[in-house]
Amino acid sequence: MGSEPGDAMRTLFSPRGVAVVGASSRLETLPGKALVRLRQHDFRGTVIAVNPRHSTMHGYECVGSVLDLPDSIDVAMLMLRADLVPQAVHDCGERGIAVAVVLSSGFEDSEAAAGLNAELRAAIAASGVRVVGPNCEGIWSIPSSLTLTFGSAADRARLLPGPVSIISQSGSVGGACIRELQERGVGCRYFVSSGNELDLSTLDFCEFMLDEGGSSVIAMFIEGLRDGGRLRQLAARARQRQVRLIALRAGQSEQGRVATMSHTGRVATAAAVYRDVFAQCGVLEVATLADFIDAIELAAGQDRLPATSPRTAGEPVRGLGVVAISGGSRALLADAAEQHRVPLAQFTADTERTLGELLPRFGYHRNPVDTTGALIADQAGFEGVLRAVAADENVDTVLVQYANGGDRQLAGHAALYRALSAEAGKPFVASLLAGRPERTRPPELEGIVVARDPAESIKKIAWLYRLRTPVAPLPGRTESCAGKPGAGEPAPEQVSSCLDWSQRAALTERIGIPLAAWGTARSADELYLAAARLRPPLVVKATPEYAEHKTEAGLIYLGLRTPDEALDALRRIQAQLGPGTPVLVQEMLGGCQEMLVAARTDQDLGPVVAFGFGGVLAEWVRDICYLSLPVSAREIQDGLAGLRSWELLQAFRGRAPRDIDALVAAVLGLAREYTRSLAGWEIEFNPLLVGAQGEGVRAVDILCTPPPQRQHGPPKSSAASGIR
């Protein structure tokens, strides 16, 4: 068994000595460049090359094999053919080397690579060596002057230290990012190209960087993660320590859609699940590499990020205060603010009165303010406007939109912005009009966010809001009922892999969601008996064990007002499915909002609950929120409020508001039961009917799909999951 990840990280980033295994005397090759990078930045520890054909190399001692390395070496960088790597890892373990950084490729997805991966995993397990990679570009540790890489990003005279650490599953993307941060003067502390992550993972590195304490920003380029629960724990720790987490994820196209039977799965693209879970955790996700670098620079340069607070009904809108020198840009700013959901503050009456006195008569004293070009020459008047806006209790961020020539005027205003920002405790953003700010920020602009145009300024302000928006704390046991039952709690009931309707109804009751009144029938007599107990109009449909999706198959009949109409529906369904096939007879509920509520296990982020717009249009509308489990009522409420269909749950054209409390309780009930007894299953209520406030919710069906590995016969063991 290897060392704990934290111990391995401390060794990796502060080693006594490193070995370059497979080093080359040819400086133009990648193994040759690795030695050049070590000398270039004056690593203070021992450096030894491993190559059986040399005794020295580029001024470093060279030994014939890993087994010949001295005790002072505790990290090895492996630059060998893929088939030689497993044995090299074994040898590292024999020599007591704690960490191997495997730059070798050849471990990607292929039939040949599968065998090599198995060999390497076995070598890691047997040797106790922790492995970075394979197929990575190495690591940087600026505090140790260590660049264990061949990458060109490290080919520079000086490495600039900074508060940012980067973890990238792509060496080239990570290298481009770290190079640009060096060029912009932001600097960095640690950089890890994590590669295929056969052993140490992005979250392992993130945890070390959080605990080490020298990074105020940790940025991750990822293709996939393994553990949504751990991500949430680390994100909560980052919030406590005021560390900003930023993510750029590859693979956000339609091709990432999950193939599944459920409506939830059909709309659950990897991008959608990651988007919502990142938001739940307080991780800032961006869409492009350029945005990734800009967001890192923004977060690294902002010491003051006061937390936003939710607005309650009847309160004035709190948000952005805009002072525009260019009148024409105000519409551009307003459009961008709506697109990025940046709220424009509602000024107080005192602020509007003050602005009315300061501005020319042809200016505009409400938000966004139009100072007109005349005021820019009046330093006292301009300062008075800025001071009034910054002091407004409803303003939490101030944006100054320049007209032409702003790139020349900005430097002269920077000291004023810094002073007002410190006085009010609010960030200041300066927006040019298609300007080109310097790549390296002049000292006088330190602490001021600068954007090239109105749209970019609003995008950066949206990032500021997301970085400082409070997230719900991790739910405690009493709220989420996560994990195994505690003392005094009943054990979760077992769930079989094939559920008939009565079992599904019992599961629905256990979740805490009431069903619309129902009965079942196989014959005319049974149907008449069921219909007599229910209030029309009725619904007759195939039971779910015979057809999960009935609309597409023509196996559901709605609005039936007489028993004879219901009998005709029974006969039509049995004509398709066979004589004696049971049907479900239900009361048809009107005046309800159709929503979707579901739970599933995401292949990357683990158990998630999903909720949003439901019914037959769910796949087309795609208005679904996904939250990692366990989940709290507050997180569900926040997720609902972020949906486009949120307005349908409010009072609407004379219709009473829907019962949001009952909907939240239904989602929470499913989340609890899923964690207790349904792990790996896919459970979906679509539609879940939400009545008016006080009327509750009703389920009319439940889709239950067992875990893929358990669809054929019983599992070998059911102890861990409660599924049999």
C-alpha cells in the first residue's frame, strides 16, 4: 500500500532529490529538455540522470538503472517506452522512491493499452509508489524552484511566483495557461499535468493545494472527475479558506449525452450535470481557454469579494451600479446583464436625487447612469457621481463604462477607483470601448478589473458574482439522511431488480410522494369495479413493467368519462400486449403543473437528483437542474429558482402559485431514499403533478431502471447497496 496522497504530494513538491529516468544527451529531444529545465531554474536538490550508456550527462551524475540511485532521491520522472514503465515503478518501490511522474504515452484507450494499464496498476499496488500520470507533462513547484517537465512553458529566464495553482488533465492546455499567466504577471505556485490519472487524481492535487495554504486560486482543466461527493467536500473547505475554485471542462457537446431509457438520461448531458454540480459547489465554470485564463487573472487580483445576499420579496434590487460615459453603450450593457443574469441595482431615492444635482440636464440619473461626455472633463463632478453610486446601499459592484479614449483616461482615474473601492468595500470594473489593455497590467491598475468592451465587462462581473455568491453548507445527517442507517433507524428495505406496479407504488409511498388514486384491472369486471371507486375523468394505461414509455407506444388513454370508454381502452391495450395483461386505472388530475423529479448515478459525479420541467416536452425544453447527493432543502429551493420554468410555479395569469414546499419535500424524499436503498438505479417521476399551494403533489407513474450490471440475474453481493 502506498503513502497517503498528502504525504506523497509533500514529497513531490518539495523533494530532496529527483531522478530523470530515460534521460538523453541530445538536448533537442524531450528527455534531453527535461534535464535542461531542471538546470535552467536552479533546483536546489540532488539531480541524477538514469541512462546505462553514460556516467555523466549535462553536468549531472548518471547511473545505469533505477536500482543504482542513492537514498537521497525520492521522486523519479519516467521518460521510457510504455512497456518499460511498470518495471521501472517496481524498481522505484524497491529503492524507496515515493513518487513517480510518468510522462510516457501509450496508455490511452486501446486494446494494447488496456494490458499496460493493468500492469501499471499492479505495479503501483505492489510497490507502494504513488504515480502522477501516465501521459502527462510533469509538474512545477515554484517554492522549490522545481520544473519536472520537458514543456516549453518552463523555457523562460525566471519563474514568477504567484497565488495560483493549476491542475490540468491536458499537458498542452495546462502549459498554455501557465505560460500566459507568467506573461501577464500573475505568476503561479504549483502546476500539475495529471494526465490519465491512473493513481493520483485532480481531487488529490486539489486537496493538497488547499491544505498547503499558499494558493488563493486553484484552477482545473478536466475531462472528467471520479467523485462528486469529494468535490463538494473540497469545495466547502475552499470556501471556508477563501480559496476560489475555477474549472474548464472539455467534452461539452451533444455527443456527451447519456444513452438511457429515461427522460432524465436523455437530457442529462455531461455538460448539464457538471454545470449544476459545479454551481452547487461554488466552483466557477467557464467555457473557453481564453475565459479560463481571464477568470484566473480576475480571481487572483481581487482581495475584496463581499458575499452577496439573497433578495426577499418587496426589497429593492441589489446589484451592479453602472456609470456610463458613453450613452450608446448603456443598451449593450443592459443586454449583456440580462444574458448573464447580472442584476442592475435599484438606486435609493437619495442617490437619484444626488445624481440629478450632479449630472447635466441631458444626462440620466437612474441606473445605468449616463454622465454624458461633458462630465469627464469635470473631475470633481465625475468623482461625485462615482462616490454617490459606490455609497448606495443597493450597489455591490461598480462599473465605469468609458467612451472612445478610455484606454488613455483609465490610468488617471485608477487611484480614485482604488480609494473608492477600499472605502465602500466594493469591486470596481472599468470597461473600454473596443480598447486593447496592456497584456501586462501596469502597477497603477492593480486591483482594478479592466475589460475590453461592454460585453466582456459584464461577463467578468458575472464571474465576480459567482465567485462570491454563498452556497449552501453540506447537509447534515438529520437533513439529508445520507449513508447507512444510524442507531435506532430501520435498515433500508431491499429493492428487487424487476418491480411490478404494486411494488412501485410501495416504493413511491416509502419515498413520501402520494400517488393519484388508482386501481388495476385485467378483465371487464375488474375494470368496472376499479372505475366505480374513482372519480372521472379517468386514465387507462399499461402498467410500467409492460411498458415504461406509454405515450410513444400508444398505450395510454386520457380523459375517459364513462366505464365503457375505460373498457374500450383496456381492450385496445390488451390487443397490443396480449389477453390478461393488467392495466392501471387512475383519476386524471387537472390544473396541475407537470414537473420531472428523478435520481440517477452519474458515471463521473456519482449519485445526483434531477428536477425541472416535466411531461412529454421534457426532452425538448431541457430545463432540468442536477444536484449531487446528499442534498439539502435549501439547495433544492435554489435549484428550482434557477430554472426557466420557475415562473410557472409562481402566481401566473390569475392562477394560484404552485405548492413549492411540497415539491421540495418530494425531491428531498427521493434523494434520501435513493441514498439509503437505491444506489445505481435510475428512478424517475414524470410527470410529477404539482397542485396549488397547500394541495401538495401527486405522482401518476414511476420509472425504475436497475443498475446496468444488475439487469441480468441477481448480483454477487448486495450488502453495500441494499439492492438485490
